[in-house]
Amino acid sequence: MSLSHVMKHQQAAVALWGQGKHRESANEYWLSFQAFPSLTHEMRYWIFHGYTSILREVCSEANDNDFSNLRKIFEDKNELRLLRMEAGFTLGVLHYSRSERFKCEDVYHRSKAIGEKTAKKKQEKHEQKMMMIVKEGVWLKSPIMELMEGVLKDCQDNLNGLNRATTGIITHRPEVPSKTHRMPVRTGGTTLTNDEINNLIDVGGIQCDCCKKRDVQLFTCAICDRTSYCSKKCQTNQWKENGHKKYCRKEGVFKPGDLVQIARLKNKPELNDTIVRLIGPDTTSEGRYKLQIVGGVKGDKV
């Protein structure tokens, strides 16, 4: 396709975004990106960035086609590394918005691996080229490598955020003017402290959850695949003495009394990201649960 098709869809995307039609704007950005005839032109990146920015800013608008589009870019070894990393970073944010924490963590690690791998000569030459970026609201020329380093930092920051459950993760790329939007864990229906919540729901993986040692080989619990240990002794201590036996669950398994984080509610969106206590299944409605919110007369159904 010609550049006229690219500009047609790109201009439509900008106009639709201005009208508050985020889903339609994202569609137009993707059509513009697909129509771009040059693989290495910097405008192609900014069009793709427009698409991914919408998905990160308005996670609820993302659908299965968006996941497929992003995976296609992310898995394509012939694609530019900057775009692959951008796709991976966005997938991580979207997986997090769907409470898919393990997939989120995995895609961040894979995105980092793409950026940290030694570049081939042709890649290295391209990544040393200058392109326009935004810094503190001002357009400046910087090497493409600087953008890549920014994505690497965001992936690492979000991995750190996953291991500090109450701080949330970054959903925007900082070099583009955008509203800062974090996804915090709100305590809501529990009187637990942030430290207590972190001990219950941390992803793990950067240190032994028992002795807190870092920079050692770690093993994960065979049941929940979440808690990390450096030795059999630490695993036993964590299971018997530190309460892991009580809270260990396979992914997707809940028991009455569990603390859960609510996500993706459409009928009561104000409860999303809140931690509440699970009472049990709602016997009057399949696929719904009763949750106890402190101060409530009875369990809310979600």
C-alpha cells in the first residue's frame, strides 16, 4: 500500500481519539501500521506506538485481536527489536489488567532478553540512527537505542512492581505525553497492612521467600508455582513455620476465607483492584462468588 493509505488511517486515528472513540482509534492506528511500506522508517514506530499507547491507557478496550496483533510483532524475529520490545511491554500491561500475573512476568522477562541480546551488525547500525523523541514535552533527536533502553527500564520496573504488590505497575511509556496511570492494589475490605498483603500475594522470583537471599539459584513451589526457595530447608520452614501451607493454591483455585484481588468487574468497576475476603460460591448464580467487605451487612456477589 502507499503512504496515502498510511496517512488516511493515521489521521482518522488521531481524529477518533480526540472524539473519545478509543477502540476505533486503535483500529485505525493498526490499519495505518499494516499499510506502512517501509520496515525501518521512524514514523512506522510512532504509528505502532499510538496503537500500543491506547491499549495501555485504556486496558478495558483491548480484545483478543489486539493480543494476536501484539504477539505477531513480539514473536517476529525479522521485526525491529524496538517494536518487539514495545509489543512485549504492552502485552505485559494487558496481562496484568486481566490478573494474569504469571504471563505478565514471563513476557517482561522475554522482552528484556530481546533488548539485552547482542545486536547483529545490521541491527546495531540501525539502532544507532537518530530519531525524534519527546523529553519533558520537548521534541529532541536521540539514538533509537535510547528508546530501547527506556523500554528495558520500564520492563524491569514493572517486574520489580510485581514483587512489591502494593505499588502496581507502569502502564505508560514515559517519553510520550500521557496521563500517569498506575494500577495499585487497594486494601478495601481488609485491615491487613501492605507488608502483610505483600507476603500473601507477591509473585516471587527475585529472592528466597524464606531467608530473603538474592543472587542464588531459586526453585519454585510445585503446587502454586509462585513461592521461591533457595534450599529444601527454606522450603520446609516456609511450609511449616511461615504459613505457606495455609495459603498455597494452584492458579485459579480459591477456598473460603482466602483474600482475593477483584479485577475486570463491569457491573461494579469501583471494586476493581480491591482486596476482599472470599466467603464461597454464590449458590444462586453459577460462576459468581460471595465476598466479604469489612463493614458490610452481607457478602457482595461478584
